[in-house]
Amino acid sequence: MSFTNWDLFQSPEFIGVDNYKNLLTDDPIFWKSVGNTFFYALISIPLGMSISLWIAYYLNKKIKGITFFRILFYLPSVVPVVASSLLFIHLLAPTEGLINQGLALFGIQGPAWLLDPNWVKPALILMSLWGVGGGVVLLLAGMKGIPQELYEAAAIDGAKSSQSFFHITFPMLTPVIFFNLVTGMIGALQTFAQVFIVTAGGPDNASQMVVPYLFQNAFQFYKMGYASAIAWVLFIIIMALTLVVFLIITVITIVGSVLSASVVSYGFARIKARGSRFLFIVLLSTMMIPGEVTMVPQFIIFRHLDWINTFYPLIVPSFFAGAFNVFLIRQFVMSIPKSLDEAAMIDGMGHPGIYWKIIMPLTYPILSAIAIFSFSYNWGNFMGPLIYINDPEKMPLALGVQLLTTVGGGQMPPWNLVMIASLFLTIPMVLVYLFGQRYVYEANISGGSSGIK
């Protein structure tokens, strides 16, 4: 498809590599979007991971009222991207925004964040910190998996808290940190909704990124062939970064690979087999490929199936195991001491028994986290409905909230309805987290197969 000129309404015309030639040599907007995307990723990922680790470290301490602070720090990350984007539009407004009003109290004139080409990218990076709670949840779950005996032994030897952190906590968290690094890189390169809602790539393409530019060419300009060429270039960039990740996997983790679900995760984390490393690389590669790369082909497939303007494109793909969940479970299983497996084997227990009676109870925290993440994604999904749903009656709440703000004729959006709809969009996620967060944090794996306390 990337070798054709196709506007969706006429038959595709084969044009060879002209799309790639124009993209690489005659499209300054594309290269600007690539630069903006990498700038955003290189700043937001280290900053977000550092803040997440710092917050998780202090939230892991046993002090009175710590559950309240855990909820407080995580709640922003369950707010749907539509609601949080609309919130930041108000916060970053040049005159009425609370941030500039706060700066004015100290005699500082705030910038026009979203209207200034020099400040719009820092504004988007600031927005990315709103969701550090997701990383905090994973790091906290990893910290709960560190045997307390290590800290007790370090305390007996006179180690300070900083020494315990750098010699025990940080090394034991490297699987989770690596997971956050990989998924954070992928997420940053796939940034779409924030740019689409808040800046639309402006001003003067200063905030334009690769995925929004791909979407713009495909579904606004109907340049399907050109959009496919952009998708392939994005795929090549991702795969180049993937090679680096594979080297890190080989050197640091030296483990087998994962195919699907918790059973496969256990198998590749605990059972050594010839070719397991290669299979892990294959599975991880599927996660490295952003969904936007396959966005246009998927649209065409669902169009031929007559699924456009139905819920099938939003529901059917969720019934296939995702590499994200497999990777996450595997990283968690790797943090469980193998001494538990060895003790069970001495007692005559095989791998099925070890998995069901030892590993499964101990992975409840991460399974709960996956459930929360899955609910948050599907409830606040914006891009899928934006592509496949046309009738307002069928639009999910996330897309409907954004639709309320797109009024014409110079009229003001009904902000009262927008805020109410955003509230209804947020409440279910908050409730799911409130009722499920205890299963994420309250784990103990140092006492054998006791599971969740």
C-alpha cells in the first residue's frame, strides 16, 4: 500500500517509491515531527522514571496514612487522557490558567504555553508527568517482592538507608525498571491523544509528532499510501531501537522468552529450553511495533468485514493475549526467589503444582495491576473509537467528551456538560482503583507460599 497513491475513494495507483522519496527528501514536517517525538521521549521518560522511583520509595515505607498517599499519587494516572488533556488546556491557558496565575503571585509573567513554539513541548512533557502513577504502581509491586531478610541483614551490618537502596532496592528492581523503560519508550513514540486534543500539532508544527502526523495524512487528507509510508518509516525507527533493547535483554536478563499469558510467562521465566531466547525476542518484537503502524491496514480489514461504525473493532482484538501483559508477568515472576521452587521440587512438586500453588498466589499483585491497566485503557480508549465509530449514538464516553468541545460558529463549548461528562468518565476508574489497589500492594513472597496477606 505504501507504494500506491490512494485516497480511499478511487482505485490505488502504483507509484513505486515516490511516497518514500517525498517523505524523506521533500517533507520538512515529517522530519520536524520525528525530532519533536524524540525530544519528547528523551526528556519525558528519564524524568518520569526518576520521579516514579522517588515516589515509590517513600510510599513503600510503613507509616501511618500511607494508603491515602498511594491513592493520591496514583489517581491522576487513571484519569482518561481526554479528561486530563482538557484539564491541562485550562491549567495552561495564557491568562486564565492556574499555572500562570500562580506565577503572577510571585511577579513572574508566565508564557503562552500552548501558543508559543518554544514552550509547547515543555508543556507536553509537563503533562506526561501527570501519569507517573502507573510506574509507581509497578515499582511498588516490585519493592513488595524484595525479601525483607536482605534489608535485615544489611541493617545488622550497619548499612544506611541510602546504601540499602543502591545495593538492594535498585538492583532488585532492575527487571521492573527495565520494563518501565521499554514500555515508556514505546508509549512516548506512540504519543497521539495529547497532541491531537491539546495542540493539534501546533503552533507552526512545533508540537507535531509522528503518530498524529500519520493520522492526519490518513484520515484527514485521505492520503492512505503516504500514511502507510510514514507507518513503515516509524516501524523502521522502532525496530532500530528494538535491536538495542535486545542487546540489553541478552546481557542483563539472560532469560528465555514469552509467548502468551501467565502460564507461558512462568515457563519462560523458570524452565530453560533451547530456542526460548529467540522466541522471547519474537514476542517482544510484536510489542515494540506500535499499533499505529498497523492502523491503516486494520482499518481496511475492518472495512472489508463491514465492521466500521460497529463495536467489533474495539472488542474483538481484546480477546487475543497481548505481549505487554506477558512481558509484565514474566518480569514479576523473575523477581520471585527460586528457592521457593527448589523447596517445592524437593517435596516432589512438579512445575504445574509450583505454578498453581506458589507462583499464581504470589502474582496476584501484578495480575490486579494488569486488570486495572486494562480497564483504564478500554474505558478511556480514544483513538480506536475516533477511527471506527461515526454515529454519535455509538460513541463511547471518551470520544463523546471530546466531541462536546468541537462546536462551530465561534460558539463556546458547553463547559458545564464537558466537566460533568469528564467526571462520569473518571469515576469508574477511580472506583476500580480504590477497590483493587490493596491487591496490588499487599504482597509478601519472603515467607514461602503464603501468597497475599
